[in-house]
Amino acid sequence: MPKLFIFAIGGTGERVMRSTAMLLASGVPAFDNYEVFPIIIDYDKKNADKKRTVELLQTYNQIHTAAYGRHTAQGDAVKLVNEFFAARLRNIDVLEDYVYPFHPAQENEKFRDYIGYKTLSGVNLSTSDFLESLFDKSSRPDTELNLDMTVGFKGNPNIGSVVFHTIAGTKEFNQIMTYFQPGNGDKVVVIGSLFGGTGASGIPEIVKAINTVKGNKAQIATILVLPYFNPEASDGAAIKAERFNAKTKAALDFYEKSGIYEYIKNVYYVGDPNPTIIPYCDGGDKQENKANFVELISAMMIEHFVAQRDEDKKFFKFAVDDKFISTPGQKAPRERLFIADFDKVSIQTSLNHLVTLGIALKFFHEEIFEKDKKIEGKDFYDILQAAKKKDSDAARRIKTLYDELDKFYTLFQDWLKELDFEGNDKHAPNSHRVALTDLSRKKYSDLFMEEAKTTEDDGGILAAIGDFITSRGSSLSEDNLFAFMNSAIGKHLQEKIKVLKDNHEAEWVFADILHDAASKGFDRINPLTPNKK
Amino acid sequence: MSKFMTPENTSPATTNTGILYQKDPLDPTMIDDGVFSHGTDLNKLGSSMPTALARLFLFSSALKEINALEAQASHKGIAHRGKIDSDSGHIVPTAYHKLVDDLLDMLEFIYKYGDDFNFKAERWDIDTEYDNLKQSNETGHHRLAEALKAAFSYPALQGIKQVYVFKWGKMVIGGTSPISLVYTSPNLIDELKPGTLVGYGGRNLFTGKTGITPLCEREPAFREYLYRLSFAMGNNFTDLKRFLQDSGSEYDKDLYDKVKVNPANFGTAKKLASKPDNIDVIVNGVQLMVTDNTVHINSSTSDYLMKTTSDNFRHNHPDRETPLALTKAGIPGAKFVEPLQWNPNMWTDCPEKDVFDRQLMGFGSKVPYPQIVPYDFLEERIIEVSYNLNDTAFFTGSKKPCRYLLPLKKLFFDFFKVSDLINEKGESTGMLTMDCDDDHEIVTVTLRIPLLSDKTIEFKKTYDTSAKSKQKVDAVDQSNTFDFAMFPCYRLYADNRPTELENLQATTEHNVYNIMLGTTIKNVGFKFYEPGLFHPKASNPQEETDEVSATNHLRTERGVNGATISTDHIHVDGSFSFAEISVPTGKDLPATHALIIPKFRMINADRTKATFKMSFAIDFGTTNTHVVQVKIPNGKSFDPTFIEAFEYGTPNSPNDFQMVTFNSASGMGDFGSFDNILRREFVPVKLGHDIKFPMRTATYQQSGKLNKLEMFFNTNIGFNYSRDLVLKSSNDYRTNIKWDSFDGLSEERMSTFFEQILWMMKNESVLNESSDAFDVAVTLPISMSESDRTTFETAWNDACQKVRCQANIIYCTESISPYYEFSRNLKFAQPYANIDIGGGTTDFVYYDKNTKESIVFSAFFAANDLWGDGIEKSAQGLKENGFVQFYKKSHYWTDDQEVKDVYQDANSSADIISYLFSNDSKTRFSKAIRESRDGMLQLPVLHFTSLIYYLAYCVYMAEVSVPTEISFTGMGSKYIQLISPNKDVIAKIIEAVFHYFGKKFSHEELEKAKVTVHFADNPKEVTAKGALMSIQDDQGIHPVEQVYHVYEDEDTTHALRYNQVTEQTIASVGKMFNGFIDMLEDSDVVAVLNDLSCDVSLIPASLRGYANNSLRQMHTKKSESNPPKTRVREPMFFWPLKQSLYLLGKDIAGSVKSEKK
């Protein structure tokens, strides 16, 4: 089973990891059978984005373990394909819940102290001169040599790189490298922003460190996230959004000039030239940014890399038609992106799966989890209940599965809402809203969201009309889904009796039929399905 | 809109939204980051690169940005200057332009200063430094070692073994980069002070926040270098190479095309080498170069070379170059120094102090070359006084009355001459002008410096002269000011020597100057300079200076004896062209200087060039002195009608000012107190008006104990005597200087008097188209002892030496001088005698035109014996002369304060009486005496008749005819007119005396004598005029000197010496004198006197009582003061009278009843 190591660096890396977890949960085929190693690296110990992502991954893992733990442990020949939460998340024991314990600097330690700048003397005086030619030593607090590194590098990757460089010598990194076997098809993805401090510092150092150990055989992809949000301007702020683009340009140029691209198989660029305005935060426990379209795209880029599409190509970027901009106080031709606006490959390989997961989670949450026992009489339910009675472990697992799935339902719905954030009195909307699905809609038929069409009576101009959604011609109801569930469980039953086959654990069966039912339901409402439109 | 979210290449996707592949890495130049500020934000760009070596990459990124911009059609030919701001449409340099500007600055700086001793390229070897850091005990150093090594491990840097760190002095300024060739330190913006690092044209480099200088606007030599360098870059430095070649092809085509022909030819440029290991600094295959900094400065390469008129600046260092004269503004269109054009940014406000230690502006510290800037020639502060400066005698630069001293620095005269400022007529040439704008309280000084290019550069400085301005030194208030006078103010120049230096040497020998400084400020100083006349410095004999030797003496000290100002007298021993005055500026500040440039009257020292001949005569009398002069055209014969009193600065003689004051004729402003002390201690501004000859013979002498008298330093002619006597201003006058035997300094005092009068004669001569060769007739009494005469002549000789003139001193007997004056008018044929009564001596001349017999004799008996304080030392200064006492009792004595003051302050009775006579119309002194016919008038009668008696004796002894024409001259003779203003009455008295003597000595001719009496209108002037005439007249008389001592059996064939004066001789003199006393009882004589209502009946008795004592006192006194073998050169006849007259006067005055009401 190939392994996928995802180095999520800094706040952006963590948020991309969140979206990646959603893709993994939706069961996009690319990740089938992969062991996924999320590795979160954030110098900022208290970052709220990190905490949220870790919790999500834990929930994911609970679900995966509950559903498939026994099944896979038995070495069943049936591979985990076409399932939600199919990919196995691995937490290397040297990590702390996927988080790399990387804190080389002391609390309140300044960079000058970290490198012993003050004590450079004698034969090392020339190095002191050299450093003086490289770093700003003036007394301002945001200059390189005086930088307090407690919460990161505050937009100074040149300092970050010196600190990050030490990662190659850590036991955690060595451990990871023992797992990483390029010859087995293992892959590495390194995610981070170029306009901040931590991610920008870490990416080349990690790439270089891996290359140093594994050479050019290592399949490494970097998701280089370009500016896509702007913290509100704040007096004395160390992070200045107006510098983001310039910093990104500088970093990009360095990537090219330094030759680091030679060590990378696929290079992905993604960003948003119309960045979303977010509240200012220096980091720490208040840094919890809403999910953003760019993070979803970044996750989809991981899918692209793992799926090994366009293998003869190296550099990729994500392109979006610039008519989809939502800015406060301005009417744009279109404010939201709908699935139909994406390219077919993206829709098929990723986005449809997310809608399918949405159908499943809504159905699970509303019809099963909240109506437990009230749905007695439904074939699949009764069969599973019977199985649980026979197998206390199954009962326990299903309970866990139910509980965690329901939890995930909430996390998923939050994520979806954040992606489609329309703004409120305090905060600006996402500049690119993405309307994938909305679990709060009553009709399952409405879960595949798309743009409302208008008559072209105003001179052919395409006018935005908000989020008026037309219903599909092919409707989908909970009854349909129950029926699909009942139908789907058939393959797990012993012939002619409503008893599960051997080795068809109840919890796995439930996960499987839920996926099957949701998939069938999605097919009913997918307007892009061939012959449907 | 950025492109990083929009499709640009063929995509596998079918819609516009999705993941696209692209052929190359995302081009950062496609991201729009807007135009943003410079400054420290630039550093943030560098810190955005994830490597410790970010700055090695940063500048290449900036180059790439500009290259991309240049590639846009909208920016072609523009992009190197900036980016078009979509809002304003202006071309605005972005942060990338600023980074590139810094990069170019660094390349320019290295190219220009790479071989400067301040510049270092220090090699930083990666492996070596890694090892060094690893050997440290500090963990941080280990981290740093690993981080730096790792930073160099990127593919692009593999193979790089070292970089070079650039330092200027101790300041790190950047280094080499294998990506961008060089880079700058992020600390430059904060640390660099303007002017520290400059490029071509003096442009400040690395300025951070100011604009940029595109490559195409930089120095052509530098551009050419970079173009050549671009061809040496091969496949490296792609961004820089493209930028340079774009710049060449789009902005600088001609030069670039020239380079392309043979790009590898770096000409004379040198390879940049590291220090201290001297390794060629080769960066990624490219050798950095340094320009050949040899700059050639000559009149064909620069228009700014000074057109100097003096090469004094080369005196101590003959190899010095002619400096450039520079101002910040420069001269439009003038060639600075090839290859640079002048740019005000090149200007350095504070160049090195020494002109010849300077680095050429605009070339940084690369080209040492002397430059003159306004600061060198114009002072920082200007000095103001309360009075207008004397622009007739001193150059002020101003066309209007001016109160500001010339703020010109001495250094100016290392390059220029005084004649550049003032022409031969003393007029300003216009090279320096001073404009005093009192309305706006500013003074503007403009100095127009001529250049070899025939251009002129203006050094202009404006001084704020408002009340509290720091550009002005206030010497206005009388308690904080100064003034001075100079004597004389002409320059005797030589122009007939083979070389200019020899002319100058001759000139300085002709001139001596005296400066009197009056000040209420401490530490006002003068230095005098004669440019071109060098001599070894006292402090460093290896070097020579043109400062003229001068000695200074503090004469009056402020606060001492109530003096309100201090005076310094400065003696300048040689010619000088200008002086530098220094005035204290204030606490902790250096003194402020100004130049004093006298407008000397220029007089050719060559005596053959003179058109007139001047002669003088001085009758240096005991009481009064008279000086006359005559100016005769060369080749013309002497004409006594041209003789006139010595005067200058008067309407008769307006152009011969001898002394000039620094203040103008309008006065001394608030420093009027200087006027009094100037009159007292120096020389009159004008002679012949308030102060004129004849005048009291007096010197003014510094109070206190003096070791040595020196002209002006402590002694001068007391020209202000009369005024001071009245003003009660000073007691420091000395009279009786001719014969004063009680003061050990008397000889020096006389010498000092002569020195000053000789100075004045010389001045008068040279200022009146004559030369410093002139005749001086000096009268002296024949009664003068040999030693006195030797002293007298020595004093004159010494004076001649000091004054440096060719004064032909001709000594004349006082006695014969009146003869010449009278003979001119009288046309007589009869025997003639003149009695010249002075203060100390009475001189007799006898001439018989028929027999040509002429005799002179002299007596130490004159007016002072009548008006003085007797012969006792103890009585001197008591002012107890009988006439004084008498007058106090008379009803003519008034409560006039002036009279009281004179009485109180005068040093002697003679001084008081001199005053009383001089102011007779007020004091009625003579009237009081005349009315005292039975009292005080007896004394003049006694005095007069004794002289006549002696004359009769001389006629008798000489065996000559009795003179029938007798004239009286000398100031002392005025008292005769107290006896009677009627010449006939006086003749009768004479005849009575002659008759008595004839009877007594059986001399028939005397017994029957008839005489005619003549008085001179100006009795004092006769002697001087006569002396002057006598030396012009070869046909004149040459009388035999004779002394008759008046004792029995006197042997006139042998000179009598003091050791031969026996008791018997004394007794015999007494006996002879008794004969005279007897005369006062002779009925004929008494009858004549009675006709005058003059009763002398009481005199004989008293006189007999005093005469013997007086005689013996005089004998003792004379024997003690003269060597034993010295001739007795005076008649002893008068010895019995000398003290007797004094005592008699006291007696008579004592007996006079006070008439005071």
C-alpha cells in the first residue's frame, strides 16, 4: 500500500489539510488504498487552525477505524475502493496527533541569540561581517536579527529557513524517512504559503532535506499557495498584506533561481488575486480562518498529484475565470462558483464526491442518527441491528461510527458554509464563494447546487440573481435513499436470508451501503450526468 | 489583474476553471504588486526569500521585474526609469527600480573606489568559515554553520566556494553574489550618512528614499564598463546581463554599439583584488574591475583653475598645483574636470581644513587636488564696530559708509595680491565688494575670483547682522569695542632692483609702522603680513612665513589708574601689506578674524624720483620747540620766503596725513573715549590747527617705573600737553626734558622726542613729493657741555637709525640762527647783536658787517630762571615760584576751575606760568606783573639787565665795537615786553646798563653807546627759521664761539675747566657780580628804571644776601655733574642769580598783600 506524506506547513498548510481531509472523507478514488501521513508543522504552538485541523483528522480517523478497522485488519481481499473515509490516516508515533514537535527556538528567543550573533569574534568576525551584509540589524523589532521567533517568523522566510534547516537533523524527520520508500510508489506533498513566514521557510528546506536523504527518486509535489487572503490593516502589525504579492514574487523567483525545482516532481501554484479580507491576527489561538476556495483547490491539487494525471508535466496552476468575484459593496457578474463551473476532471475526480458525501451525511444525520429505532422496519436497519446483537464489537463500532459520523457531519457542514461564506456585519464575504452543497436544504434534490439561469431580456447580459436554486427534474427523497440503502445491502447478505455474510462486518457494511446509496442518489440529482441535461 | 489564476497555456481541461499545466515555472513578474514605497520595505523583499542568502538573490529578482517591464510594448524605452502609474500617468520608480539603483550604485562605487585604501573586498570562504564556526563552543554558531552551509547547497550555488564581503572602512556595505554579481547590505539605509559613499559627480549613493539614477544617466565611463562586463557574463547573471544590454540597446545606443565592436577591451581599468590576500575578485566567472582614477587637471580639462597673481602658496612647497575655485552653484556652462560635469550634489560643505589636503569634489576620496571654496577666503563671522570705517585709508569693499570689518581670510593673499583689490590710486578694482544693507540687516560680501579660463567665479557670503545673529561679532558697545590708528600710512616702495623679491626686500627696509590700538576688549590681536617676503618661522625653522615681525606693548591698562580703555602700541619693523585682526568671539568659540588692508600712499623710494627737496629746522628749546620746513623744487635755489611752520593735514597741506585712524572722519562712534588717549599717546591727526608749532617742549610718558623709554611704547611727544593741562587729564607729561638732570631717563626721553619728530619729518618729506633724504637743521646752545652735546647728537643719530631715513642732521648754534632771520629783513651795516632768550639758555650772537667779526656766546640763564622752581632738587614740583604765589594773591586770580586745575595738576611752576601766559587774555597774568612795578616786575628787570650787563662784558672782553642794533628772539624774550612794550624804553635800559659798564670798566664806546632795539614778531620762530636759512647759506657767518665767565683777570686764551675753578675764582665771580648789584643802585640806571615806575631799591640788599649762596650752590652742582676736566661752557656770572631770582621772587610775593577779595 503506497504511502502519501502530506507536510502541511503553517496556517495555510493546516487549512489545506482540512480541505484535504474532506476530500479524503468523500472517498475520491485517487486516494484509494493509500496510507496518508498528515504531518503538520507549525512553529506557532497555539495556532487555532492547527487545533481544528487536528480535531478533524482525529474524527476522520475515528470514523475510518470504526468502519474499516476490523475489516482491513483481517486482510480481506476486498480493497477499500469507492468508500467514504477510505484512506487510512497514519500518525507516526513520534508525532503528536499528526503534529511535528518542531520548536527549535526558546520562548521569546531572538534570532540574533539563536545564532550567537553577538559572540561572533576572533576567526568568526568575518562571518559576523557576512551576516551584517545579509541581515537587517537595526533595532526595530520586526527586523531580522531582532526578531522574536516565539510565534513564527512573521514574514521573514530568510530567518525561518535558518531555523527550518535544523528539521533535517531531527529524529522525527529520520523516522519519517524510514517510512518513506520512493520505490514503493510513496509520495510526498509539501504545502505552504509563499507570502508568510513558516510555510515559505519550510517548503524548500523540507524538499531539500528529503532530497538529501532520498535523492531524485523521491516523488515530491509542492503546493505553493500564493496570496489569497488579506488580514485587515492594523497599526503596528508585523504582517502587512500589501507586501504579500511582492514577497511572493521574491520567493517564487528564489525557487526558480536557486534550482530547488530540480528536486520537485510536480509544482502546483494556487492563489487568489482578489484576496478575501480576514480579521487581523498575528497567530496563536485566535488564528482560525474560514475555509477558502483556494484551500479546496490546493487539496484537489494533491488529488491531481496522487492520481498521477498529466505525468509528463511538472508545473501546474489553478485557473478560474475572473468573473467570479465577490467583493463587498460591488456587484460582480457572478458571486459564486458552482460545480458546473469547474472542469470535468475536477468535477469527476473530486467535487462530485464531496456532494455525494454531503448527501450521505445529511441522510445519515437526519434519517438514521437522529431517528434511530424510528426507522425500524427498514431492511438495512433491521439487518444491521441483528448483526449488532450477534456481535458486540460491531455494536460498539457502529456506535462509534455513528457518533463520529455525526460529528463529522457538523464539521463538514461548517466547512461547506465557510467555503460559501457570504459575509456578515463584521466580516467580508469570501471573494470567491464556492457553493458545492448545502446540507441544510430540505430537499435532497437541492443538494447539487448550481447557478440559476435568467431570461436574457436585458440585452443578453448574464445577471447574478443570488442563490436562487432551481430544483432538478429528477427528484431525490429520503425514501429514495432508504430504498437505495436497502438495495445496496443486498450484496452483503447471505443468499436468500437477511443475514450478513461472514467477514462482512456490520460497521463496514453500513459505511459501504451508505456510500452506495448516496452515490445512487447523487446520480439522480447530478445535472452533469450524461444524458441528464 | 494577476495572471496566476487565469489560463495562459493550453490546458487539458475543457473549461476555463481548473488545474492547468504550464511549461515553465510561474513567472513572478506576472504578479502585480503595485507601486509601493521605498525605504525599509526594500529589506522586507529580501527577507521574503527562504534562504539566509536572500540578498544574493534579491537584486536579480528586481532586475527580472524591470526586464519584464521593458519587454512590454507600453514600457519599452521607459521601464528603466520607472513604471507608468495608471492613476497619474507618471513614470514612477518602483521598489524594484530602487533595488536595481542600489545594485548599480554598488557597481559604480566599486568601479570608482575599488582600489581606495578604505575599500576592502574580504574573502569569506565557505568551508573555512564553516570549520571556524564549528570549532566554537557556542551552540548558536554550530546552527549558523550548518545553516550557511546548507544555504550554499542549493543547485544554483553548488560550486561556489566563496563570496567577498565589501567594506568601507569598518562599515559593511555589501558583497558579491553569484546570482546578481553584487548586493548591498540591508543596513546601509539606516547607517549611511549622506556624503559617505558617493559616486561620479559627487552623487550620494544608496540614498534609500530618494529617486533613482537610471544607468543611462550615469557616468559614460561607468556605463561603458558595465556594457563590457555584460559581454563577459556568458550564461551567468542572466537578469543583470539582459538589463545591461537592454539599457545599452534601448537607452544608450551609440556607446553600446561602440562597446560591441570590441567588448573585451576594458582599457586602463584594473582588476579588483581582495584584501588582504590580494586575490582577483572573480564572481561566477566575471572579474570585477576598478577604473583608472588618474585625473588630469589643467586648463584644457577644467575651467575652474584659479588665475592666481601670487604664488606664495608654493613657497614652502614648490610642487603645489594651482587650485580650483569652486562654489556649490558652479558656473553654468563651465567645464569642471573632465570627464565630470559639475553638479551641486558634488559639493562638500566641510572639506578638509588644508586646501592642499583636499580630495577633489565629485571624485570621492580618489583624487587629491587643492580646491578653494568660499569658506577659505571668507570668514564665518563679521565684526561690527559703532563707527564708520575710514575708507580713505583702508579698503572696505563698500561704496557706502561701512561699519563692518573686511571678513577676508589671510589665505586669499597666498594666491592674490593687494593690488588685485585696490589699484594704484587706492580705488577698488571690484574684485571684492561688500554690500551693507542696514534695512534688512544683512551684509553681502562678494569675491570675484578670476579663472584661467577667463571666466570668473563668485564667492558670495551673506552675513546676518541682526541683533542676536551668530554670524556677527558685536564690537559696537563702548565697553566692548576697539579702534586703532596707524602711523604713517604710506609705503615707500622700491622698483629698481633686479628682481621682485629684491624690490620687496628693499621696500621693507624703508618702512616702519606704529599702530596704536585702543580697546575695551581683552585679547584683540594684530598680525602683519608682507606676502612674498618669507623668513623662517620661530616655531618651525624648516618652514618660512611671511608674517612681519612686530612688537607689542601694553601702555595703558583699562582699570588701572582709572583708565577706561587699554592701549597697545605695536611697532611693525618693516613693510606690510595687510594685517589680520583677531577679536574674541565668545566663550568656547575661536576668535573671529578680519583683514585690515591699508590704502597706503605708494611712494617710490628712489630718491632720484623725488621732485622736491625738503629741509627742516628744529629749535628744540627748553620750554618750547619750534619746527619749520621748506619745500624747494629740485634744481631751484633756496628761497627763505617758502619757509613755513611744520604742519600737515591742514588746508595748506591737505594730502599729507601722517597718522590715520581706523574710524572715518565722521568720528569714533560710541568709542569717543579713544580720541583723548589717541591725542595723548600718539601723533596729531592734523598739525597746524589745534596743535601747532611752536609748542611746549614736553613728552608724554607712561606712569610708573620704567626701565627704558621707547617711542610710543611708553613715551611720545606731548602734543596734547596744553589740552591735557586744561582737561586735567594726565600728570604724565614731562617738561624740561632738554636739561633735566634729575631723571636717569632724561637722555632716552630726548632721544625718543627726536625719533618721533624725525619720523614726522620723514613722513612730511615723502608725502610731499620729496624723499626720505632731507636736511634737518638742529640748533643747540654753545653753552652745552661736550657730554651733553654728545648725548644730544647721539640721540639724533639713534633716531635716524630707527626711522630709516637719510636725514642730514646739521647742528647749528642757536645763537646765530636769529641773525639769519633778522639779516634778511634788517639790511643793516652796523654792529649787530641778537639775544635769544630761551627757557634754559640765552644765546648771544654778535656780528660786525664791517669787520666781519662774529662771536657767539651762550649762558645757562634764561626764562626758566625767572619762572622756574630754582635749582634745588627738593623744590622741584613744589610750584612755589614767586610769580605763581603772587598771582594767587592778585585780584586777577579767579575761581576759574580750569586755572585751578592747571595749578593743581601742573608739574612745575614753569608749566603753570606757561599756561598763564598762553591764556593771558583770560588770566591777565602779564597785566598783574606789569602792574606790580614795585614788586614782581623787579625780577624781569633784574633778569634782563643781567643779560645786558653780560653782553656789555662780552663786548668789552672781545674788544669789538658796541652793537648798535640789538634784537631779541626766543620765547623767553617775551618777558621783556612786560617791562615795556616800547622798544625805545628798552633801548634806554640797555644804554643805561652799557653806560654804567663803560664807566665802571672805562670803556668809552660803551659809556656812550646808543642802541636800537628790535623784537621779533614771533620770537620763537626766528631761531628755527634762521637755522634753516643758515644751512642753506654758504656765505653766512661763522662766528667764533666764546665763553666769558666774568671774573677778574679772566684768561680767554685758555679754556676753563671745572677742576680749575678754585675758591678764588668763585670769589672773583662773586666780586664781579657785586658790580652788577651795584649797578642797581647807580643813579642813572635807577633813573631810567624810575621812568618806568619800576623801583628796584630793595633788590640789592636781598640779592647780596642770596647771591653768594646761589653761586656756591651752582658751583657744587656743576662740579658734581661734570667731569673735572670738562670745560666750563657757561658764564659763571649768572650762577649767583640762578637761585637768587627764585628766592627773591618768593620774598617779594610773600610781601605782597593779598588782593583777593
